[in-house]
Amino acid sequence: MMEIDAAFVAKVLCAFIREELHKFGFHKGILGFSGGLDSSVCAALAARALGGKNVLGMILPYKDTYSDDVEDAQALARKLGVRTRLIDISPMVDAYFARYPTEDRKRIGNKMARERMAILYDHSIPEKGLILGTSNKTELLTGYGTIHGDMACAINPLGDLYKTQVRALGTHLRLPARILKKAPTAGLWPGQTDEGEIGLKYSEIDAILYELVDERRPAEEVIASGFNKDSVKKIEALIIRSEFKRKMPPIAKISARTVGHDFLYPYDRNR
Amino acid sequence: MRVALAQISSHLGELRKNLDLHLETIEKARRGKAHLVIFPELSLTGYTLMDLVPEVALDPARHPVFQKIVAASRTIDLVLGFVEERGKGLFYNSAAYLSRGRISHIHRKVFLPTGGMFEEAKFFAPGKAFGTFATSFGNAGLMVCRDFLHYGAGYLLFAGGADLVIVISAAPGRGMTAGPVFATSRMWELMGEAISFFSTTFVIYCNRVGFEDGKAFAGGSFIFGPSGRRLVKAPETEEKLVLADLRLDDIRAARKKWTFLRDDRPEVILRSLERIIGDDGD
């Protein structure tokens, strides 16, 4: 079902964060902390699982485009006892586009997401921490994320929760109302919202995804049960088009035993 | 009799670490005055083994790690899960009942879930039998995880005269409910309730906890009495050693009330099955 028992889910996810990190010999979690809903929920879970001092929220704005979000992130971090580090990514991003200029907002947005990824992974070494992912199930299924950017992480506690479920979890975790009410945005450009860009409300996207994915019902059946035809078709197309973002890239098979084909070991091998 | 359900989290692919975990848990159960300790499915190896299967497979009659556990059964009965290698290169998802320093019985998982998130038949050979065997507490029968969800398997242990049905499991939690449990937890209890009542046996179910590759094993181990009453339930997803006292006289009491066992007609079932199999035109 779509409804979750938020206390139970929080307990499972905290155990997941703690156990997965400890198995690999880590005690600290690092995350990109935008002040939006997903990263705030992830920060709150990580603080509960690992202790606030073992969580580093990396606040990585481009210039001062989202100063409200930065303030929200900092305020929540104080409340959770989470450490933060603020790095303005504009010098790195601007340096690149000064040499290779573009007006393409998608290219600029992707570059920013990957710049943040590079900074997170760089900090994982001196911090001796692992990157906690914040991509939710809605984003993973619709491909609404930058591959090797915000989708990159060591473990992802939120990847099996739809956006609307993440919000329910955020309410349970007593996140500030400002964060809970925020219009979700990938922050690729000022004024952008996910719902504006996809052209559908999250409540509708999630309800359709639930029917297609969790209930595994064919699109025609979902439409016949009362969902808007164009919305269902659009979401189905998004899922199919973004498969590559959810997979390791295919490896050309030559030998008898090949990585990704028949060299089959669990991620948690010997842990 | 006192049973200990060892709802543990094994280390994936680490026999030695898991040996220590077993011995510590057995010691705790012994201090708790348990007579029988039940470990989960593949407790000695972890569950999501894939290509690790041949690397952790062992011959229980010879392997030093397994022999240490057999030795620990001198004063307390044990059930555990492991990868068994028979002959050369046939690997089974097996459960063993150990007692008085010997292996009393080995059950090899018959129903290997393969589909969706499960791929056991890619890595294991299927077992071919369900049988009962004598223990100091009565006749017992073993099942491994998915075996239990095929009700024909439960029938065979019933027809074989089981007093105790022991199920070891590594069942991941799946699906949300309105309450603090995974949706799949109800499925296991449903079968536990049904088999215990209609077989007039104890059903002892031990599931593991912990995470492997993102899967949360759901725990929620339980025991049902021979009248279909739940006697004990371990917490969902938390490590725990649960002790429970079983009154073995309850089996007789249940069979006085409900004569399912007396009235069973296995020869009719067998003939009907032979007819069904013979009719199979595929």
C-alpha cells in the first residue's frame, strides 16, 4: 500500500544506514544537503542512526541563488546536531563554462550536480565517511536526476519511498513546516520546480507509479481505472526512457566469466 | 521443553565469524536453560551468496567449522542452516538437526524461490524429500523458508507424524502495511497458524534479521501451539534470542479434540496425486 507506518519505516532505514556503514568499517555519513525535503529527511535519519556528530551535511549552493534553502539547511543542521560545510560551487562551474560557454540549462544543471558529486566524494576521503544518497523512488523511476551527479552514492536509504511517502516520513521526523511545504526542485535553475518541469503533480505521479510498478498493472488497465491517459502514457515513457540511469552500463562479453554478466557476487560480499 | 529462537544477523560469506556467533548464541541459550536452539536459514553463511556458494559449501561430516557446532550439540539440541556440498559440486541449501554430538537429520530445501528478487535455483540444487525423524521431544520435521509456503510440504510432515514442525528462514520484509510490520510477515504467521491447527503440531519458525544488499530480513520469529494458538512472537527486524516453554502434552490434548491425524487418508492422497501426475499432458 502507499500509506506507510512512518515510525516503522524510520526504524528500518536507520538500521539500514547504521548496519551498512558499519559493515564496511565506516561510522560517518556524508550527504549533499540542499535544505529541500529529501536531503532533510536523509539528514534526520542519518543523525538518528549515527549520531549528529557523525553526519556531515555538505551545503553546496551556486552563488547565492538559493539563500533561503541554505538557511533552512543550516537551521535544521543545528537542530539535528549535524555538522555542515558550505562550499560555493560557482568558481568551479563558472570556470568551465567560461571556456565552453552554453545557454543550455540542462547542461549547466547537470554540471552543477556533478560538481557537487565530485566534492562529496572528495570529502569522503578526509572525513572517512560514505555518501548517503537522497534520490527517492519517484526520481529513480522517472529518471529525474543526473546520472553520476545527484544519483551517485554509496548507499541510498530513500530509494524505495515515493516523494509523497518521503513527505510523510518528514512529518513523522518533525521537520520544520517550511521544509515540508517546499515545492520540490532539482535546483537546476531559479524558479524551477519538479512538478512544473514534469508537468504533473507529485500526488498524481506517485499514484500512477504505484499502479504501474508496485501493483504491476498494464498502462491500459491503469487508464481504464480512471487515471488520465496522457499522464499514464507520459510516466510510462519516462520509466522506459530512463532505464540506463538505474543500471550499470553493459559490458561487451568476450570471456567465459564477465563482470556484470556471470561474475555474480553480492554488494555486501564478506561483510 | 524450552526452545530458544536465535533471531540473528549472519555475516555474508564468513564461516568463521558465523561459527563464533553460533557458539556465543548457543552459550546464551544454555544459560537460559534452553533444550533446543533454532538458527535461521543459511545461518552459517548468510543468505545472498550467489557465486560465494561453492566457496562456503561444506561436507557436514568432515568440515572443522561444522564439527565444532556438532560438538556443541552434546548438551543442547541445535537446528541451523548451511550450504551442503554432496559428492563433488552439488550444492544444497540445507538445514541440520544436531543432538548428542551427532547429526540427527539433514533436510535439503526443496522449493528454491527463483523469480523477482530471488534466484536460488541459479545457485542451489533442489532437495527431493520431506521426512520426519525422532528427537527427545517427539517426531520432528524440518523445512527451509519457502518450503513452508507450499502447503503440500506441511501435509507431508503431518502425514509423517511430526509433533514439531521446525522452519528456518531468511525472509526479507516486503510491502507496507498500516502497522509496524512488513506486509509479508502476515503470510508466514497465516501458514504457521493453519499448519499448527490442522496438523495438531507445534510450528516453530525462526527468521533472521539484518541487511544484505539493501534487503531487510524481517525477523518476527514465532511459535504456534498444536491448537493454533500463537505462543511467542519475536520483534520485527531486531536481533533477539527468544526463549519459550512448550508443553509437549498439548499435542495429545489437541489430538483428543481434533482427530485430523487419526482420520488422515494418505493412501487416498497418494492415489489422487498419482492420477494427477499421470494425467499431465503438458
